Amino acid sequence: MLTLFNTLSRKKEEFHPIHKDYVGLYTCGPTVYFFAHIGNLRTYVFEDLLKRVLLFNKFKVKHVMNITDVGHLTSDADEGEDKMLKGAKREGKTVWEIAKFYEDAFMKDMEKLNMLMPDIKCKATDHVQDMIDLIKRLEDKGMTYIANGNVYYDIMKFPHYGVLARLNMEELRAGARIEIDEHKRNPHDFVLWFTKSKFENQEMKWPSKFGVGYPGWHIECSAMSMKYLGEHFDIHCGGIDHIPVHHTNEIAQSEGATGHKWVNYWMHGEFLVMDKGKMSKSSGEILTLNFVQSKGYDPLDYRYLCLNTHYRTPLTFSFESLDAARSAFRGLKNKIIEFRKNQDKHDKSSDANIIIIEKYNADFIEAINDDLNMPKALAVLWSVVRDKDLSDKEKLHLIFEFDKVFGLDLVNVAEETIEITKDIQELVDQRQEARKKKDFKKADELRELIKEKGYSVDDSKDGIKVKKI
Ligand code: AMP
Ligand code: ZN
């Protein structure tokens, strides 16, 4: 039985899908104005693990992910600059060029991290009419008002506003006295359609009955998820920062328009934090997957790191912890190579082992079905690796089966995976630094030194490959 922690109830609940034949899963996608940072990617890894656990449980999954290419301001409420415009100004390109470039970059990151692709990937700019239609429905129900040309959602018209975040309606009412946007009746009201404010240099705009304008960020997820998954679906995910504003507002829009429950299970991933605190794209200090790769790590080292911490626990990132993850992951890959070599040599598979195998399978399923307890599932994997009774063939079979959930691409582990000692790794890192500073002379000297110690370094497009000569 699969149990998942539902943010709505703040409890683990048994999972039962609405439809027999599929699970409807909506994951809030990236705002494509810059590279995703590894914090964002932690959330996408968590969502990928969820999807893989559902598939492992033999559910079919209909996964929809949006691409936000319009309407997201630098604050999740309606404050600040348009993120897409910010990207366009930074790079001297059009917002459309920015959106295309960073969407492609994001898809590459997903591939590098061995994530399963969504069944439907939908861009906000391709669905503006759906958003306008949804705003009209809300307008017909009297849940909107127009101020300064913008269409606002009136949260006081939705009695359940804030249930997800456990906001107190009385406090919200009182909060009305500390207005930020003078056009809002309540500070928690939010824009559904912009026609006046935040309009300077706005390139993306569409005609509508409310005037030429563009949609707010929250309406896109309500409109697109309902278009593809229906007005009542199973699971909606994102990072924990989405609980108080984005997802709260999505619920207000969708349930306000339909008059009934929208999503059964809300799931949220905890943040990846730096030693210094939260990592955010807008603060400018971000670590991308490309940067991590340029330091000589395999993207899957990062995936392995994510598996080590439960998705509802904050993960403090440091290169030391990534080193430890890389080392453990390399150890695992080397074991696979060893098992592969030996599997036919001394095959001691036996019927007695069936019971052991069943126990490992049961422990694994228990771990993943307990709200995706990956650290525990990883411990089961390591017990299999170290088991004294199982044959190498039996071990490989179990490992590859478990990897359908971990997604570490273990079936494709190549022969050249090697354990590199700390001093070689340091030389490889120094060489990388030298290359970055365009000090190719030093980089070549370091390559020679690494060679003298018995290793070769290759700079492929997938990162640096170190091999034993
Ligand atoms: P954005 O592109 O800003 O809309 O964010 C994409 C996803 O990353 C959302 O689900 C966010 O909740 C999530 N997110 C943002 N920052 C972090 C972080 N530091 N750690 C984990 N997830 C994050
Ligand atoms: Zn969303």
C-alpha cells in the first residue's frame, strides 16, 4: 500500500487514484528566464521519484508539466519585475528568445539527471485563451474585480481561501489594513490579468475582453492542469515555497470556478539550502548543473546526493557532501562492474535465495511506499550489494529492479568507472580551475602529472572523464 504525505491534511495518507486507469499528476514547471539552479532541480528530482514510485506500483501516470514563459513576477505575489523581461534585459534578447533558450537548457538538465519526461509539457503562452476563459468563469461568479485596469481575484469571495497554508481568514481580513498595492481590496488578492501595471516594455500581450494584456502566473497552472487532467485530479506538486501563495491561489481559482474539490493530494519538496541560506534564482547567486559538471561531477552524482535525504527534509548543499555522494555512487558502480564480470564465473543462485530476494523486495517496496523513503530504500540496495548469500546475478537483478525507482541509470554503467583517490581528484579539480582561467599551460602540466600517476583525463561534452591508463 502506497502512502504519501498530503500537505492538505499534514498527514501521511493511503494513496487511492480517482480513475482506475491512470493517475493524474501535475508538477509546476520552471520559469524559463534563467538556468534552473540545483535547488529547483532537487524539487524536480523529488517529483521524478514520485512518478517512478507510482509506476513501480503499476499505476499508469499522466504527467503534465507547465513551462512558465509569461506572467511570473520576481515576487510570487504581484510585486517586482516580470522575470522574463528581467532575463531579456540581462542578455539583450527578446523574451521569446530567452524562453526558448532556457526551456531547452532545462530539458537538457532533466535528461542529464535521467528524469522521465512529462507526457504533456505545456507552455503558458500557448494557453492564454484557456486562462482568459477561466477568468471569465470567475468573473461570472462574481469572484473578481477590476482596479486600475487589472483583473483581481477577490479572496473574500472564496470561503476556503488559505486552507492549504492554514492561513487564518480572520487574520487575512485584518491584514487588509496594511495594503501594499493600493488597488487591492486585500493584500492577498492577486492579479488574474494585467492590462496596466507592470506593463513597461511588455512584449508578450494578448487581446481579451478585459483589454490587451497578459495573464498572472497563478492562473496558468489552474487553466492548463484542468485542461489536460480534468477538473478533479490526483496529485499536484511543487517546492514548499509554493504552499502559501502560488498553490493557495491556484486552489482559490480552480475551486472557485468549479465549485468543487480540485486536487486530492498536494505534495511539496523541502528546499536545498546553501551553508549561507536559501538559494534563489533572483538573488543572482546560484549553482547550476552545468557549473557542477564543470567541476568534474557527473550530474547523477547530484541525483545520488538527493536520494540520501528524504524529500521533506531540508538538504544543506556543500561540495564535501557532493564528494561523499560521488564516492559512494562510484563505489556502487564499481560493484556493478565486478558483479557483471563474475556473474557467470561463480553462479551460486539457489532456490533458498528466493526467500532472501523476496525479503529485499518487500523491504524496498515498504521503504518507497512509505512516503518515498529513499534513504531507507538506498540502505536496502546497499544490503543487497553486501549480501553474503546471493549470487552476483541475483544481486544485479535486484539492483536493476530497484534502479527503476532510483533512476541512477545503473544498467548502463560503463566499464571505465573507477574509484579516484583524493589526490588525483584534487589534481583534476586544479586542472579544471586552470582551464576556466584559460591557463592552458598549467592545465597541460596538470594533465601530464595526472598521467604520470596512471590516469587520463578527457573533456567530453558530458563532463570530464577520468580513466585508468
Ligand atoms: P521556479 O522556476 O522559480 O518557478 O521554481 C521551480 C521549482 O523549484 C518550484 O517547484 C520551486 O518551489 C522549487 N524551488 C525553488 N527554490 C528551491 C530550492 N532552493 N530548493 C528546492 N526547490 C526549490
Ligand atoms: Zn504552478
